[in-house]
Amino acid sequence: MAGGQGAQVLGPARTVTRAGWWIDQRSSEPEDLTELLRAATGADRPTENPFF
């Protein structure tokens, strides 16, 4: 993964905190991760987390 591409994935990946989302995506191809993270819903990204 190139340096710029890693930043594109890492930032959005940190916001997905629902473990079920990661489990649901376990059979996906690594190159699809950027698109999957863009498609993650608000339910996968909490808006109120005192530890975030």
C-alpha cells in the first residue's frame, strides 16, 4: 500500500468501531476496503463516544 493510500484507509477505518462491521467484511478483498469504508453507515460510526 502506497503512503498516500494508507492514509486514505487508516483515517476512515479508525471511525468504524462496530465489531460486527469488520466481521461482515472479513471475506472482502483488500483492494475493496476503501470503497467499503466509504459505504459504512452512521450505525457503524458512533457520534457520541467519550473515549473517541
